[in-house]
Amino acid sequence: MVPAHRGTALSDLGLRQEFPLLAARPELHFLDTAASAQKPRVVLEAEREFYSERYANIHRGAYSLSVEATDAYEGARARVATFLNAAPREVVFVRGATEAINLVAHSFPGGWREGDEIVLTEMEHHANIVPWQLAAQRSGLVIRVVPVTQDGRLELEALDRILGPRTRLVAVGHISNALGTLNPVEQIIRRAREVGAMVLVDGAQSVPGRKVDLAELDPDFFVFSGHKTYGPTGIGVLVGRNDVLPKMPPYQGGGDMIAKVSFEGTTFKLPPGRFEAGTPNIAGAVGLARALDFLEEIGLDKIEAHETALAKEARSRLLRLGGVTVYGPEDVQSGIVSFNVAGVHPHDMATVLDQQGVAIRAGHHCCQPLWHRYGVPGSARASFGLYNTMADVEALIEGVQVAQRLFA
Amino acid sequence: MSLSELYQDVILDHNRRPRRYGQPGEDYASAEGTNPLCGDSVTVFVRTEDDRIADIRFVGSGCAISTASASLMAEAVAGKTVAEAMALFQHVHDAAMGAAEPDEAMLGEVAAICGVREFPARVKCATLAWHTLKEAIAEAGK
């Protein structure tokens, strides 16, 4: 382990060398993990090992190699299930959180009826807005929106007013990718249940950085992406409760999702197979499972404490510079810090920081309605992952000062 | 490639005090350009007399590069014929993309925005206003 920095025990988990890209670019301060995380050696190795030693198509088990590949894929499903405290039959592999949400919007249990209401929040990612808008256009649904307070929290009183007998679904981000806010999803689920509505929780930003227990939380749907969870791109997960998924029609048709096909009529597999048409991203699932092992080996509580500590330090030091607005709640709850510097557009900030070797996200972060609410076009966002250290915070602060001097 | 090549004094000045900024009266043709990737938007207003850009204004929100580019463009093409403006657009486009060496004599102050050629992620910021100008001129010709 690298020695602790500046007296903060958790300011360096000593994991940078486990990431080949970061090891090869010692000057890079990568602060865009919320967009996509870098990949640890063990994940790259797991995919390589699977392709070179156990690869064949799955669920076509007339030969032993296919059985081995199937075991690896289904083993990955079981791994996701234990990671989130769900059952394997509740875990559907998809391309990512975006596809998971589109799947639910398309195949909503019981189907949509005209006038059904879907409740979203003002801080949702476009991936948790646009699929619902498309469903609304097709089926005459009404979308209602929970507003966000000035300090970046949901207005829960407004949720109480919005929820009603017509509410079929509440879809909410667990942690806001733009603000870093940890939303009170337990309360939201409880209130939605009182009016008989279902809840989808978008865990794209929570799964990589904190312990999530779905048996305890008990949402109807939960989604996340592999690539933000230190796993491969093109793999993600929909978890649907075991009493909900069987009520849903298929999303895409094709091979592997059927029980029996004839031109008179086709019957479908039970979930999760029903929702996995065609050959899935088998190696991606294997890589994701290895990424989840990696996170558990480090410890989710440790990761959460580490990332939050870095974000907290970045937040308070940004504010001390003066002329900086930081969005999101004062009590930092994740590794995300979103800010604007007076007189410096976020894109110019990103370019100046890039020249100092600091990679941040700038712009609307796929949350245009949120920034409309704040009356700005977007923000600069630094997001911390498990490989970041206090040296990255230092570099961020120094870079912001360079921008302040340049645009003074 | 250095920050001072991208953020030249001319750019910083036009970003701080954009020229020809503001919404004019009804007798202007206009077009809106947006960059969906970053959310930048600019609306260019032109009033043509015969084949000449008699006046040009713009409004919008964007980074220093896109704001300065719009401001420099408005100053440069005001009073020019449409053909001259389009020739300038073509050259700015090519120079910003790195497909041509900037012709300082032709560009004047506008040459400053060609600093983006070393910053591929920012080329669209520099060219947004120019593409929008082309559309506004097309509107004026309708």
C-alpha cells in the first residue's frame, strides 16, 4: 500500500498500478469515472482467458465446450445476483443501463394504458427520460416530474402531490450523475407502493461505489452498466423482481429466447432467458463478474469512504478558491463534484485542465433539464474512482487556478 | 500546442466583450445552430441588401471559443458580399480543420480562431457560428 496522504487514511487505496492504462500514463489525472471507469488488469485477463480457453456459444450444449461457456455465463449471472443480493432468475443481461430502461419501457408488466402516469425527477439522466417519452408518445402516457431544490435534492413534498391513482411507475436515479446526490430511494419506494405504483431505480452511479442490497431496498426494477463498474463496455444488467419479470412480454425476438417456434405460434422462455434474444455479450458478462469480485475484494464500504473523502476535499478546496459554484448537497455523498467557475465556460475549463493532464467531463452530462433549472448550460464535473488519490485533487485545484488566471 | 495559442488575447477579448451581440428587429433573416454534444447554441441574424450583408448580429450561449468565433465572424463579414463571406467561411473551415494553412492576410483577426486546429475536441466550437451564418444567408435568400 502507498502511504496515506495528508493524514487521510483512505486518500489512496494503492490501486493505480492494477489499471494498465493508468500505469502506462503516470501523468494522467483521470477524473471522469462517472462517465466510464478504467479497467483493472483482472477484468482484461478474465475476458482474455475466457476467449482463449473456454469460448463457444452458450445454451447449445451438445458439446462440452459449450457447456463450459454456458457455465461461465450463468456463473456471471449468479455473481451479479449475489453482489446485489438478488436471485439469478431476476438478473437479465443487456447492453447497459440505457437498454435496461428501454426494455422496461417497452415491456412494462400489464402494458400501458392511455393516461397512465410515469413520475421522473428533474435530475434524471437522459437515459431515464427519453425511453419514457417514447413510450408516452406511443401509448398516450403522462410524464410528471419531481423538481430539484437549489441545493440539489429532490422535493419530496412535491412527490407526495404528484403520486396518485394514475401513477404506474416512478423512475429515479439512485445517485445523480450530474450532482452526486444520493436520493432517498427507500422513502420513494415506500411512497410509490402506497399508491400501487412500481419503482425503477437507476443504479448506474451507485453500484460502482457503494454496497447495494436489493433484498433490503426491494425496487421492482434496478439497472446498472458494466462499463461504469470497472467492467467491459456493452454489458449491463436489469434486475426485475421475480414476481414482476414473468408478467412482461419479450423485448426483442430471436434465437435463445424461445421455448418453441412454429409458424402457428411461438412460446417464450421464462425470464431471464425471455429477454436475452440472440447471442449475448458472453465475454462481457464474464468480465463484469470479475469486476464485481474485484470490488468486493477491496470492499465496497472502503471504496465509498475513499471516493467520498476525495470529493469532499475537492468540494471544500474549490469553494475556498472563490468565484466557484459547487452544485449538489453540502454533505457530499458520492465521488462526484459538479462546479462552475465565474467567467469560465465548462468546456474551456475542460480544455485548460486537459493541458495540465486532468481529464474531467464538461457540459450537460446528459441532464439538460437539470441545468435548465439552474439557468446554466452545464457544469464542469470531476468524478473520483477507486484509483484516484489526493494528488488528483491537488492537480484539479491547480488546474482550476490556471483557468481562473487565464480568464481573469 | 499550448493554451496561449488557443486562448489568444483576441479570443479572450471577444469572449469578454462580444461584438454585434444582441437580437435585432424583425427585418432580419436568422438561423439557429446548436452543438448537441455540448449544448452550445448560437442564433445568427443577417439583413442583406442586394448581394451584400448589410448587417449581422448574433445571440447565444457557449464557450469562449464559440463566443469569440461568432463575434469575430460578425465583425469580419459585415459589409461583405455573400460570395466573399462564403469564401471566408470555406477558408476558416479548412484552416480550423487543419486542411489548409491559415492565410493571415485574408483572415485578419479571424486567424486567431484557427488555434483550434491543434485541439480537435474544440474545432466544432470554432465552426458552429460559421455554419449557422451559411444557413442564415440561405434563409435571407428565400
